[in-house]
Amino acid sequence: MSDPVLALKDVALSLDGNAGRVGILHDISLEIARGETVGLIGPSGSGKSSLLMLMGGLEQSTAGTIDALGHDLTSMNEDALARFRRDHMGVVFQSFHLIPTMTALENVATPLELAGARDAFDRARAELDAVGLGHRADHYPSQMSGGEQQRVALARASVTRPKILLADEPTGNLDGANGAAIMDLLFGLRDKRGATLVLVTHSNALAARCDRVVRLADGRIALPQQAAAE
């Protein structure tokens, strides 16, 4: 694959546990193309979320290299990784991670303010409109449903126009209708803006919407990988 957006080579992750060092991921090599949608699937504990966190520089690998947009994430310190995410990535979590003391508008504007954008609130309002929540701009997370909170989280992740979107079980805490709406929005961002989307999911129906499915088992990629349509 020429010029992949994400390239992982011989990546491993081990963490300290009560019983000593525990291997989470082993010998992961994977390339993801620009504009591609990849679903990470596998049983609980297979390492899906850990792999996504490594791709986003939210966890540091213990071996191997991770290249994103031509930058070696494994050589960056925490400050450099935070700046890289701010400028190039959007991350959506299962549990929303909104700031409870901020309104929806303030939550969405935060990454733009950190980047020094003078029009942060105008852009944040437009992004809330894009996810159908312009009328909730002045509401706090506690005043919104789970589906609305996830829409705000998605607006916050996408407001900087990231080249890479990472989503960890983005529909896991939502009912069927809200989950379907969130996924329509996520795939719509890929279609409209050309973002590369990598998502962790337990849903076979959701995985089937992806260009490619990567299955993990016991911290390893279970070969062969497959196109979702197959």
C-alpha cells in the first residue's frame, strides 16, 4: 500500500498487572489507506480498544513503530502527541467524555480554542448544526440524553476537520435508533470530508458497513483480513 495514513509495524503492548507483566498486543502489522473505513472486531479482551489507543497515541507501544500521516508516533513525547491529535485526529469514546461543567457549544469549541482559532464558537455552532443539535448548544451534558451527548462528542471530534477519526464502540451505550444515527453521521463525515475512519465494534451489522474488517484474537490479528462485503 503506497503512502498509508496509518502504518503499524511489529507493534506490541505489555502492561504491568497484579500478577506481573501482561502481554496485551503481539506483533501487530497493519496499514490503513487514506479515506478507508476499517472495523476492528473480536471478542472482549482481544485487544481492540488497546490497538485503537495506540493508533491515537493515547497509549505508548512497548515495541514496534506506529506511523500516522508520515509521523512516527512512537518517537513523540506526550506534549507532541497531544498537539498531533489536536491537529490531525478526532477520537470518539463509548462513554462520551464531555466536560460536565461546559455547555454543548463550549465542549465542541474546546479543541478549536486550544488550537488558537479565533472563530472557535462560530465553527462549533456550525458543527452542532451538522449533527442536528444546534438547538441544544446552551445545554449541559446532564441535560441531554445519551444519544445527544454522543452527537456532541462526535461534533467535538470532527470540528477540527481531522484526517483520521478513531471511534471506540461509539454506539455501545446507545439504543438501536440512536446508535444507527451516530453511525450514519460517522460514515457521512468520511464520505463528505474524506476522513479515514477506524472503529472498534461488537456489531456485525456495523462492521459490514466498513471497507475492511480486521479481526483480533488474543492480542493478534487473526488472518486473513477480509473486505466487509465478503
